Amino acid sequence: MESSSEGDTTLLPILLQAATHAFSATQFTILIIIILILLLLTAITAGAETAYFSLTAKDINYLKLKEDNNARKILYLLEQPKRLLATILVANNFINIAIVIATNLLVNQMLPPTISPMVSFFIQVIAVTFLLVLFGEVLPKVYATQNNLKMAIFSAPVLTIMSRFFRVVTDMLVSSTNYIENKLGKKTGNNISNEDFEHAIELTVGHTATREEVNIFKGILKFGNITARQIMRTRMDVSGISFDLSFPEVQKLAIEVGYSRMPVYKESLDKIAGIIHTKDFLPHTEDDHFDWHALMRPAYFVHEGKLIEDLLKEFQQKRIHFAVVVDEFGGTSGIVTLEDIMEEIIGDIKDEFDDDDLHFKKIDDSNFIFEGKTLINDVARMIGLPSDTFEDVRGESDSLAGLILEISGKFPAVNETISYRHFDFTVLNIDKMRIQRVKLTINNEEEEEA
């Protein structure tokens, strides 16, 4: 043992000598450096776990546009998320074990030989726990939560090397977890998703009920989770009546828009004064000087987060068909009617004023054209998708145009295609920074297994 060189920089001789002899100054310094490197690696792996699995569709699209080697590495790693997670966990455990061993050696050398073994043990536990929790968990994960894209780019080269180094171990873990999921997952799973319920509806009533009846069952299933904001007609599409208009002007406007109920506003739609029913005009159509303001009814206001299940009950109790939807600041977000609520259950209700091609056109089973203002819920319903298909990427958006902006992270150009999973959104028309028409293509390729 005494013949070991003091300048030997390999880890194994240092650990072997530490078992019986004190370190030299050089070896002591090398051990500290090794611990610091291991702490850096465990911080990178811990932060990467948070960063990679919190990347949004917007972040992924941003990385696809970057001509950067690290961006390509990130996309490659995310192609197999199970293997990526296994690599992070395996590497993190190996590094943590190395930190425990190295830290204990260092503490043993720093403590006086007369100290009690029990006291030495507690000091080592406290030292190792402090280092691992603070530098290996808390700090990197807090940073990664706030800077997930930066952390993902920074850690990409390290994770790429680790994925190759631990390839055999991670493949064994992924294979074993897949086996367990296939054998036990279906038997032990207690959580039933909406898709499972919809499939059950198809199996139980699909062979006896019509397609419309099956869709009604599915609409009832989803009804309790839909908010007023998701089905409302947005502010940009609301036809209101200015409080200052004359009676002939009000009648002309009512005829042009064709609605039976309209909000009356002062100055702007944020100041709704009431609701007017056009049927109330009938006894006074010959009197151009009639004061139509006397026909106004109080407006009913609801918050945009109100569930339509509760709103339907209030409509029934108050015997009203129309509500103004307001945001958290009290401004008008849009309007919602009894017809909008019922359409969530029984499907679109058409009348003589509806234009079938205005919002939706089916080219074939895989290609559709929508107006950008079409609500995401309506898009899903029209093409036969679950209402929560885009829940992970829709953010605060309710319309198809808003969904595209959420996914792309920027304002797209005409004919630009934005992709999410097996959906392609091609922007066909833009007018005054508003996405007017969108072509939605559903690719036939099966989505890769997560």
C-alpha cells in the first residue's frame, strides 16, 4: 500500500488507500474535485428530468426550427421518452451512490480518529443528505422549472453520452416495465378515461342506437366538464346594438344580422346596458320615433369559467336563453345562448339563417377546412374526436386559431403548416392578423408509442 504513487489521479487507488491510510494533500484535493464533478452531474440529471418532461408543444416546434446540434439531440431523446426517463434515473442513482462513497471517505479523513463511530455515522448521513438534497434535487429542479428549455439544451450532450453508456441497462428496464404494463396494467387499472367510456357506449348501444343517439350519449358524458368560455361566441363575433341608435336603425340592424336576441351596449361591448328581443319590435314597427330603450331587458352575466351544466340549470330557473360572458376584469368575452349549450349534447342545430359551409367543410375523411374562429370543442365534435384531444396544448385558447398560436409559439404565415402529433394545421387565409381559414389534415400514420 505504501508504494502507491501520491500523484495517482485514478479514483480506485484513492478509494483503496482510504480504507487504511490518510490521504495526501494531492489525493485529498482530487477527491474534492471528484465530488464536485459528481454533484454537477447529479444536478444535470435531476434538472433534465424536470426540464425534458415539462417541454410544451410550443417548445418542441421551436426546437424543430432551430438549426442546432443540441436541439436535434433533444428531439432524438424525446422520441423515446421511456428510455430517456430510464437513462436519467439509472445515471442519477449511479452518481448518487458514487457521491455517498466519496463523501464518506472525505468525512472520515476530516474527523479525528478518537470520535465515536455513532457520531461519525450521523455526521456522514447529514453531510451526504445535505449535498444530495440541496445540490442534487432542490436547486436544479427549481431552476429547470423556470428555465426548462435552457436546461434541456444545456443537458442534451450529457444525456446523449449517458444514454449510450447505460443503453443495456435502460433497455432491460424499459422491456421489463412494458412487460409488466402489458400483463398487469389492464387488470389493476382503476381509472377509466373518457375515451374508455365512449368506447363502452359504442359497445353497449352502438349496435341498437343510431349514430345521432350515440353522439348524444357521448355529449352527455362530456357535458359536466365544459365551461362557458369553451362554447361561447367570442367578442369579435358578437353583433350588438349601440344605445344611441334610432329605432329605424335598430330595426335595420336586427334584420341584417337575423338574431332574435342581441346585447345593447354604451360606448363599447364592455359596457352592456341590457338585452333586446327583436320580437318586441313588432307592435311598434310603424312608429319611427318610438323609444325602443323601454323594451330593453336586464342582461344576465356569467363568468367565463362557469360550467355549462350549472348555467343550463340557471337558464331553466330564470327562464332566460341568453347570457353575457365576462372575464376576470369584468370585460365582455362573448355571449352564450341556450342553443349553444344544447348543441354540446345533441349536435349542431341548423336554422334558415345558418350557412352550412361557413365554419366547416369536409374534403374527405382526413382533410377538413375550418374558420379560424371555430371553437376547439366544435372542431373535435365535427370530426369525431374526443373533446380533450388538444387539452395538453390548448393553453388558454378556445378557438382553432388560438390553438395554432399556442402550438407554434409565433404568428404563422399563409400556407405554413403547424404539426401536433398526427394532426397538420395549414393556414389558408389571414386577414388583419387574424387567422381566417385553416385546413386540418389527420395523418393515417399511427402515433408512436409513448
